Amino acid sequence: MKILMFTWEFPPLISGGLGMACYGMVKALLSQGIKIDLVLPTKELVYFPLRDEGDADTLPAVFIEPEKQIEYTRRAFTCLSERLEYIGVTTHPESYFNMSEIAEYSNLIKKHYELSEVTISEELELLKEMTAHLIGDEDLIRKVQEYTLRANRFAKILEYDLIHAHDWLTYPSGILTKQISHKPLIVHIHATEFDRAGGPGDPRIHKIEYIGMTYADKVIAVSQYTAQMIMSRYRIDSGKIRIIHNAFTLPETNLNNKKRIFIGPTILYLGRVTIQKGPDYFLDMAAKVLKVHPEARFILAGTGDMQRQILRRSASLSLKNRFLFTGFLNRKQVERILQAADIYVLPSVSEPFGISPLEAMSYGITAIISKQSGVAEIIHHAFKIDYWDVDLWAETINHLIENPEECRKIGIEGMKEVQRIQWDEAAEKIRQLYATTLSEFSEQRVE
Amino acid sequence: MLNIVFYFQVHQPYRLTHFNVLDIGNNAKIFDERLNSNVMRKVSKNCYLPTNQLLLELIQKYEGRFKVAFSITGTAIEQFKLYSPETLDSFKCLIDTGCVELLGETYFHSLSFLFDTNEFLDQVYMHRELMQKEFGYYTTTFRNTELIYQDRLSDIIYEIEGFKTIITEGVDRILQWRSPLYAYKNYAKNLNLLLKYYQLADDIAFRFSNRDWPEYPLTVDKFVNWIDHLTLAEKEGKNLFLNLFMDYETFGEHQWASTGIFDFMRHFPDAVLSKSHLGFANPKDVSRLANYQQESLSFPEPVSWADEQRDLSAWLGNEMQQNASETLYELINRIKEKGDTDLLRMARLLSTSDHFYYMCEKYFQDGDVHKYFSPYDSPDQAYIYYINALTELEERLLR
């Protein structure tokens, strides 16, 4: 079975949980014999034919332009990062952009829905609507336009049985590819615009999400929570939705190896500093705990549009040097801060899944997580609290600070639990979904 | 006589590295030696060395009739020794002429007066000792960091033996109808006060090269003509003081050599001394020269020489600056309790007011002077690195 997979993030190209989830999933799928052609927002026009498990780490690439491919194969790279830099896979997805091709975008999309053999008028409507919504001058929208433009080429030259697209940024590509190839499309919902925006969000993105899910043959939701959301908010046919929880790939370093930075108890928030993740609740609980335990340190790790506001509020609350900001952390630095923490908190207002607590727990850190998160459905050895119940968060943190032995034990139980939640299980479910989708699809075609 | 009193502030802070949370506990360097040495070498080359040379020539030429005063911070002296010893030597030559007064201040150019009187006194004594050790000079005039002054400061300074005069800003809201040209007394009438004549001082320090300023270009003749017409009182035999206080870096650094600032200074004394009722004096001369009943002035609230507001808002105006300074002085006390001298020195280097200035947001968007002086991308970054550095010291204290 061969899959054409579209995703916006894949290590080392990551900005959040999506990249790590795709990595774990792809690796596990490869080990089960699935072949994947991966398309990323790279600078150069390449795809990644992944055949063995190891390919997820080495990322073998193929250039679409033959001359470029020849040049690429002739070139000697001293290391992986040099090679990835050559194709334009950097640690930030922002590097991808080419103005000159953008103009072609609308022509291409137009041509496809006018000339294709689409006869079902509903589909035609959807495509028209999507083109209308993928309009804007923002960098991101333009990048999505170009990515979609490229999907056209991949759709035609590659061979595959099924298309798998992760999150809205790649839905236009998935739809276009299905349009061209008549292969089944699975869209994967890691987060919706409602989760990201913590409110109504961008209506264009809602539309793209809606159209993607409507046009897809199957929809994978990363939790019951997300499935509920897409049924109630997007009115997606529940028969199409499959819930497959994300898992977490354990890092290979020795995890039971605590390296303190701070002498006092260390409480960690790790994630984007945006309204969705509840950094303001983190600050509120810190202010309460520090009244009782001034020796504690609260670390806000990550960046985002709320950092400025949180920084100023932490200063005006006179939290001294007890509430610290790390800014953006790379992978290595994330591992370092995890080794230094005692308690991990995820006070998300809305978290479709939330892979970060699993990672924290794999380091033996006691986790306290928002009840409004998908990950709360699958783990047991963690505290689960309504994100808004700041008093209870503070009491729980106080209790753990006052009972370090209990805190350590819960951490170890959590670590064991996470080790059992592996990607293999989730990948097996995805593989089954691929198989049933393919057989259903071919039956439809026969009819 | 109308006596022109030049006082130049010489100060360099120890700037911080981009000190992140993950640097804590690694014995990482808190101070950016490379940046500090680069700045010191650049400023020495553009400002300190050429201006010292010029002033030396002028002092020699006018044989005692041209005088200037300096306040040189401990952190500047230390960094001369580290990165530009020839600059320290050239200051010594100047001071040996006898026409240069050195002022007393806090060794670390800190805001300690506002937070911790004991720490303030420690830093003032440290500075006085340094002036004696380096230059054999006993200071008798005091200038607080950034000319911050209020009545309470004069009470503290009065208690320190030897200080007779304090200099500060000629703030309109205190002076009201009075002229900054007179010598005043503090509210308790036991110390002299000299007040900066900010309009004319800032014409040189800030507006000299500003082409949008209607008076541009500022020539010596024009400037001396203004001085000549300030008042008639000196003609009645009263000794007045035109206090031109400014950062020494005005010469060659804030105003580049190409603006003509050095030529201006070279020809200024000649034009002044050609008029019989104009001359130069040092702040300490006020005790001898004031030949009238000095009115006392009360400063109930602190003033400074910074920005339009001339208050503390450049260093303590926002919540980041307040939280950072509270954290610092609390830590200094805990370090003193434990008696760790190495940590105390580092904490004191963090007491330098510049660190708080970098966190100021008042004019940041306009790319104003605060941004010009800051080695960091934003006030937020300055705050984050500063708080992290304090945390490093605290963790070392706890170990």
C-alpha cells in the first residue's frame, strides 16, 4: 500500500506538536510495511519517498526537475543537516516561499474545477468555495497557495493508493490531488481553528477545514473531544469520523536522569504562549502558590502572542524572579528543561490532544493537565483539573511541593504508563483505516 | 561674574550577556566581556582620548582660567583598566593640572538611594576611596546617579563628612519663577545646591547636530551671545553659575567629530574669556564665590535629568523595572547576610541604573534615545536577561 501524505511539519521542520505526531505515526506506519511519499513545505520542489523505518530520520529526497535531481545526487553532503538545508528543510517552516509562482495559482485551480470530469455539482460547489476562501495576502495563506500549486505536480507524477493530509494547511492539496487522481482522501484533524484561536478564529480557515472534511472520504480525529467538536461545530457526518489517539515516541536518551537547574521545586509550562494553552491560568496559579511556597520557581517555556502580556502581569504581581521566561526552545533545550522540572502543567482551554504532557511524563515529571484536553482521555497517572479552577491547580501544586515523595512516585507511575502508549497501536488503527477506506472506495467505483 | 560650570559624566555599565534560563547553574558568564570591551575601546577612541587631549590643551593654554569637573563611576574606572588603560592615564594627566574637580557619586552608578540607604552609603564610600586611590582626590561635591535628588538625599549627604555641595537638575516645577543661575541651599540650609541650566546644556548635548532645530548650526558666537544676554545680575557684582552638565560622550560619540563639536569646544573658552564678566568655575568653588543670601529650595519628590518628565520614570516607570529593582535589593540584603563578597560584587554590578533604563518602554517605539543606548532587542528582552542573571546569583547563594 502506498500513501501520498501531505503535512506542514515533520522533524526537523517543527513548530509544535504536529511535527512530532507525524514523525511517530510515519515511523510506525513504515515499520508496518506502508510506503509513504511525503510532501513538506520545502524550499525546493521535492518529495520524500519513505520506504523503511529509518527513512523517517534520514529523509531521502527526490527532486521533481530531472536536472536538479542530477545535481543533487552528484553533490556530496557531509552531514544530514547540510543535505536538508540544501533542499530547504529548516527548523522553521517559514523559509518556504516563492512569489513568482503564486500568480499561477488561481488559474490552475480554476482550470481544474472547470475542466475536470467532476460531474457532481456539490463537489463543484465545494471546490469553488475553497478557491474563494484561500485568498489573502498573509504570508501563511500565500505559502499554502504555493504548496497547493505544487500538489498538482505531485498528484500527476507519483503513484499512490490513497491520500492522507494533516490539518487545514494541507487540505487544499489533498482535495486537489483527489480531484486529479480519483484516489480516496483521508484528512487528519490535529487541531481545529476553534482550538487554536480560543474563539471564533479566522472564518476562511473554518471554511477550508469544513470543505476538507466534507470532501474527504474519512476523517481522523485525535480524540473524542475533537470528534465531538467536528460533529457539533462543523456538522461532519459521524460515520466518516474515526478517533485515533496520538501517541508519543520516547526519546532514546536515558530519561530517568534528573538534572536540576533550580534548588527549589520547579513547575513547568511548555508550549506556545497563546490563549488556547492557558498561559494566563499558569500565571494565576503561580501567584497563588508563591504566596505559600516562595521557594518554588515557575518556568514559562515557549513563545507566542501572549508573552508580552504575561510578562508584564508577572512583573506587576511582584513575582520577583520566581516566574521565568525561556523564550523559544529547540529540541535539545526542551529536553534540558524537562530534566530540570518537577511538576508539569497543561492548563489548556481547549486541547484536541496534547502530546507535550506525554513527553513530560516520559521524563518522570508529575503532570497536571486540563480536563479540556484529549490526552486526559487516555492517561490515568496524572491530575486532571478544569482549566479555570485556579484554586484547585494551586492546591494540587502546593500538595505536590509539600509531599515530594508522593510527587516522585506519581511521576514514575506516569512514566511507566506513557511507555505503554506507543505509536504502534495508533499506527495499526491507521493502517486498518487505510485498508477499509480503499476497499470501500473500490466498491463504490465498481458500482 | 557669570561662572560657567562644566561637569561631564563619565560612565560605562557592565552590559549583560543574553542570559537565558538554561544558562542558569552552568557557571555561564553574566557579563558580556566582548561587548563591554568593544564599547569601551570605541568610546575611548571617539570620545575620551580626543576630548581629554583637547581639554588638557585648553587648560594649559588658559593657565587656570578654564576649568571642568568630572564624575567618573567605579564601573568606568574598572573598565578603563581592563580595556583601555591609556584612557585612565589621560584622565590622571587632566586631574594633575589642578583645574579639574572630581565629584562624588555611587561607585556603581546605582539607584540605591531610592531603595536602601545602607547600600547607598556603602557605594558612596567605595567611590570616594576609589577617587583617592586612583587620583589622590578627595571629593567634596556630590552628584547622585542621573542627577536624582530630593530633600532626603541632602540629609544623607550632609551626614557624610566632607561634602559641601550637591548638584542636580534645574527642574521648572521646583524653580518656578526662580533662575537656575543662582547658587541655592538645600531645604535644611546646610549644603549648597547647583542646578543644571538644561536649555543651554541640552543645546550642546542633544541639539548640536540636529538640522531640524531652528538654531542649527550652533556657533560659538551665537552660544556666547545667548550667555551674555541671560541676565544683568552679574553686572551688579553677584557671582552666578551657568551649570552646563552633560554626558561626556556628547563629545565625539553622541555628537560625532564630523558635526564640529570639537571645534566648538576648542573655541568656546576664548570667546567666554574675552568678556570680562564671564568665566569658568568648578562646583566646589560655590562655597567661596556665593556672595549673596542663598535661597533654600525644597524637593519633596525626586527629580532627575532624564527625558522631558525629569523624574524617575526612565528607570522605575513600568512594572518590569519595579519588579526587577525590588528583586535586586532584596537579593543584595540576603547576600550581605550571608557575607559572600563575590556575589555581592556581582549583584552590585547589576545595580547600575543602565540595566533599568534598557527596560524603559516610554519612547521605545519612536526609536528614541533609550533604544540608541540599549544593547538588547526590546525592553522585554532586557528584563528577561536581567531577571535570569539575578536568578543565577540567587541559585549560587542557595548552593
